[in-house]
Amino acid sequence: MPPLLSIKDLSIQFCHEGEINRAVNDCSFEVGTGEILAIVGESGSGKSVTALSILQLLPKQSSVTGEILFYQKDSEPVNLLKLPAAKINSIRGNHIAMVFQEPMTSLNPVFTCGHQVMEAIQRHQQVSKKIAAQQTVALFEKVKLPEPAAMINRYPHQLSGGQKQRVMIAMAMSCNPSLLIADEPTTALDVTVQKTILELIASLQQQNNMGVILITHDLGVVADIADKIAVMYKGTIIEQGNASQILHTPQHRYTQALLACRPAGKPKGKRLPVVNDFMETQIEAANHKLQGADQMTNDQQVTSTGQQRETILEVKKLVVSFPVKKNIFRKATQFFNAVDGVSFNVQKGEAVGLVGESGCGKTTLGRAILQLISPTSGKISLNGKDITTIRSADMRKLRKDLQIVFQDPYGSLNPRITIGNAILEPLKVHGLLATSQQRKEKVIDLLKKVSLPADHFNRYPHQLSGGQRQRICIARALALDPSFIIFDESVSALDVSVQAQVLNLLNDLKTTFGFTAIFISHDLSVVHYACNRILVMNKGKIVEEGEASQVYYHPVNEYTQQLINAIPGKKLIQSS
């Protein structure tokens, strides 16, 4: 049988201010009817650009050569690159649909979710509004959205990330396309939501016998559902073939690196391999790095010595409530407990993982600890001092000792300020160091500590990659030499290779600076690797806690077991 889509010798380049950048180099691959092809690679490898070229969605500055042949039923194949605008519009969303990476920016915030799906149906099927509404409800049921009839009248901001992604999938499936392109559909989603979205895509693919191109940076994500895999590196497909073959006997060093740098299943305390370890010309040098001596983890040291460390943070019966109903006098009559009676301790020098799905209360708990949100009741003690009752002026003095690294590094940095000044700013605010020259030297030293060159001082956030921006945020948090840092989903949206670099960096910095940390994440494999203890949070309560290895390998609570079972590529971990 002929393929559904055949790409031959595809090359894409961009011209900006006279400079030509080649994004894709002579790529060729095929996807058949009823087949799932996964295109895997790091950010900047060219996989999303390749997907966008299929539907002519690239900007005008681009130049595309090669062939993209689409085989429709009982007709000659058409080269999508040569189609006029009117013809490609009849194919977009109809015969070929796309699910984009970020559903919040893909959905129009001023229209209801139902309106946006109905619009796609009416554009291609020429049906009445009533029939389009009925089809939309049926689609919402198909993608397993709660209360599908009510979901029609809800706006994107009223839905969770996973629910918004389901709306996007419903919109993509509205015209029963022959080919579905899913561009990073699970990035930054909870592992449980990620699992359900992938299962949903696989289920719809089987029901409709359609072809699927699934784009991702994580080979583990596609281990359970992909039929074929193509691995992209610097705009070139360096390896492709049967999924089982690629996952279990990868031939190219880059593919081996993508598999090796995932923290899932890795021994605690051993340095994670990174892409550069594999891409070096001297194989012996790479092997030497990867065979580095295992370090005894902090939780093993505590157990072996039997000594109780000094408690730096103590949280007792903490409650954080938000009003959900008010009477006619605007007085709250009903509350929602985002954090519901939580108690735990953190010892000096310890790294504690706080794990749970979105909405479980973990970020609210982290912000309450930092007094960015006022607790409703309970007690938070830092170094024996109750910080829930101290004055604002005294709390400002304590700020230098309490720092946070947020999930989105780009949103955390001012785009108008150079990264050097962004790190320098807290030093000025708190009056640390005597002269501006001393402060600049301190910033340059911090840049080196997070593995960035000194000449990055005068660069702006948009000139750096996501992993580099996250390093800047870590450097800024360390500028005041804090004793306590909260990392709020700081590696969840990063490529697996960049994630490995950041986790290695945090391990090194923890040894250098000796800070105490709470790692907030939805991924148990990350916190198991990085932390001594794990607290599992569900619906505002801590449902399980214990040493990292105990919780990871021998979970007691059913919810914890669900989180572990949802870790992508579980079969891949077990087979390795």
C-alpha cells in the first residue's frame, strides 16, 4: 500500500537580516495509514519546523525545497508544498489536523471552547449550528472531558491544562482527518494527565485508522505507543526505524544519549549522562565520564550515621483557604482548602521532594512557606522563628534567606533587563557588597558556577535557550547565599537532555552552597533522583511520605502508585 504521507529531501532555511540559517537538511520519511510515527529530538532540532511545513504554516522568511506528498483516497498524490492558499486551506483541519504544544495560546481566550470546535466543524462540513453543537458534545464525550454539555459554554481559562489539550484534540478530530500531527502535546503536563492524553491519541488513532505524527523530546513518552521513530539532530534525521529497534538497540550516539539522560531508573547519587558525553569524538573520554564513581546519597548518609540533623523548617497544621462563594454583601460563605492541615519538617542540608498533580496544592504550599500567600491557619517556623506572625519589615529582611526558582524561566526574567543586571538586582536591593565592581564580579562568578560564560552578562533573556534561562534563574536565587530554596517545577518543561544538565548542576551547587531545598514536581522520577525524602500530596493533604527510594520503589498509598505507573516509558525503564 502507498504511504499516507511521504516527505522526500525536505530542506528548510530562514533568512533574517541577510543571514541564512538552515533548520532542516534533506530529511526523508514516511507515515502510513493506521501508523504512529514519533519524531524525537531536542528543542531546535527542526522537528516542529518540519511539522509546520506540512501545512504551509511557516513564516514568509522561510524557504522550503523538496517534496511533501499526501496520498488521498482514490486520487493522485499531491505535493503540499506546491498547493495554492485556497487548496491548502481545504486540507488544513479537514484531511490533516494539528494539535499544538501550548493549548492556552492555541485557543482564543475570548470565545468559548464549544464555539471554537463548532467553528471548525461548520467551516469544513457546511452543517447548521445545531448539528455542529451536537457533534461538539459528542466529540467532548469521545475525548473524555467531564460534563461535555456544560463544557461547550466554558472559556479556556476555566479549564485545566489537560482539559484544554483535550479540547484541542476534539477540534483536530472534528472532521475525521486522515493524518493527525501532535506537536509536543504533553509537555509540562502532569505525568498522569500525560499518560491519559497519549492513551487518548492512540485510542482515537485505532478507532479512525488514521496516521499520526507525534513530536516530542522524550523517547520514553513514545515508548508505549509509537510504531516507528525518527530521531532528529541539528536539522537532520540521524536514525529512523521500527520503534522497538530504536528504543532497545539504538545505533547513533545521540539516540543513546536521549535514552541515557532520563532520570527514571537511574541510581541516586550517580551523575546523569548528558548529550555531550556521547557526542565527543573520543569514545574513551565519554566512557570515563559515564563510569564516574557513585556518590553516597544524603538520605543514605543520614540512615547510616543515625544522627538527627537540625530542623530548619517546621510546618504545623497549615491551612490555606480561598473563597468560592459570596453572599450579596460580598462576604465569603464557602471556602476551598487548597492546603488542608499539612504538617512536615525539613532538616538542614536536606532536599525534600513535594509531588502531586496540578491542583493538589503543592505550589500553594510552597508560596505559603515563602509568605507570598498568607496562610489561613497553622504555623510555619524557619530556624525556630514563626514567620506567619512577624511584621512585614522583618519578613523583608528574611527574604534574602528564602528564595524560589519558578517553572517558567522566561516569565521570571524581565525581557528589558540583561541577565547580568537581573542577577545583580537582588544584591543592590539588599545592600550586599560595597561597590558595583564587587557585585559584577560576584555575578560573573555565579555565571561560571551555573556553567555559563562571563560574556553572557550583557545578553537578554530572548537570546538564550530555555535551559540557559533556567540557569540564570538559579544563579539569581543563589546570589544572596540563601539557606533555603524552593524549586517549583523548575525542570518540567525542559528537554530531557537539558533537564539532566540542570539536575547535575543542582547537585553540584547543593554541595558547594549547602542550601536546604524543596523540589516541587509532578514527576516522581525527577524527585527520586534529586531528593532525600518525598512527600506525596493529593487534594491538599500529604497522603504519603518517606525516604525517596522507599516511596519510589515501595509505595503504600494508591495515589502514589498511580503517579509511579504513569511515568512515561515504564516498559523501557524495566527492560533497561
